[in-house]
Amino acid sequence: MQPKQHIFFIGMMGTGKTTIGKKLAKQIQYPWVDTDQQIEKNWNCSIAEYFEKYGELAFRQAETETLYQLVEQAPASVITTGGGIVLRPENRTYMKQHGQVIHLTAHPDELIRRLEDNQSRPLLRGDLKNKVRQLAREREPLYKFADVTINTTYKTPTHIVEEINHYLIKS
Ligand code: S3P
């Protein structure tokens, strides 16, 4: 593994970025930080409240600023991100310049199953199935800049972390 680089996790909501990122960080003894969690800390409200108060456009700006903040303040860390961080080209370039980018995927039906009981994501309110399918279609090309893509469907977190570790050791 290249020394002292951040490891970014990107991917659609429900792909397990937080669970896997946290588990990997523990294993490789890196700090773990998360853009959504940092936004919640910085603005002292939940992501859902943030969207309600300020809207998506402001959220995207907060997301970019938070990404920069975490990259600059933290030593080499595992940085998990919100699914929409790839919408801004500058975020994609920035992550690529500051570390390795790991893209987690899962079949849309699996994402829908995982997200069904969760009300915390403002962009999925209403018609969950269609929204997940549409976002997955729209965003697929934006995740392609990643260094590696790992499909998480039918895999346990332990198996996924093992796969990522193999990749990191070789790179
Ligand atoms: C979003 C994903 C969420 C969160 C916000 C918007 C998106 O993060 O940042 O609700 O646009 O895909 P997770 O991917 O961690 O659910």
C-alpha cells in the first residue's frame, strides 16, 4: 500500500460505505472520518434537518467544504462520503489527488432492500424503488473514476474488507 494516503469510499446510498470503511479503518489502524457525520457536527443538525432548512444546493457546498476540511486536517485516514459527493467534478478530482478511491456497488434491488426501513435519507422519500433505480442509473458514470470497484451484493462485511485489503496490499 502506498504510504500516508487517504482512502476514500464512494458509492450509492446503501452500498455499505460507512460499515465497511469503519471496519477497514480498524483493521489497518487508520482513523475513520465521514463527511456526513462531520457536516452534522459542523452544523449541529442531522442531514435530514440540513436538507429541510437549507436545501440540496447548500448541502452540496457544505459537502465539498467538509471534504476539504477532512482531507486537510486528518492524517492518512479512511474517509467515507455521502453518495452524492461525486456530483461535483472538483470533488472527484480532489479525492483522486489525495488518495485511493474505493467504489462500493450493489445491485439496485439489493440497495432497495437495504434502504427500505430507513427514513434518514431525504433524497429517497416517496417512491423509494424508482428513486434508487434512477439515482443509480444517473450516477453510475460518475463513480467510474475510482481506483477499484467492489461489488458488495451477497458478500459479508468481512469478505468485502478482505477483498479491499488484497487490493490495497497490491497497490
Ligand atoms: C446522499 C447520500 C447520503 C447523504 C445525503 C445525500 C446522496 O449519504 O449524504 O442524504 O445524494 O446520495 P449516504 O450515501 O451515506 O447514505
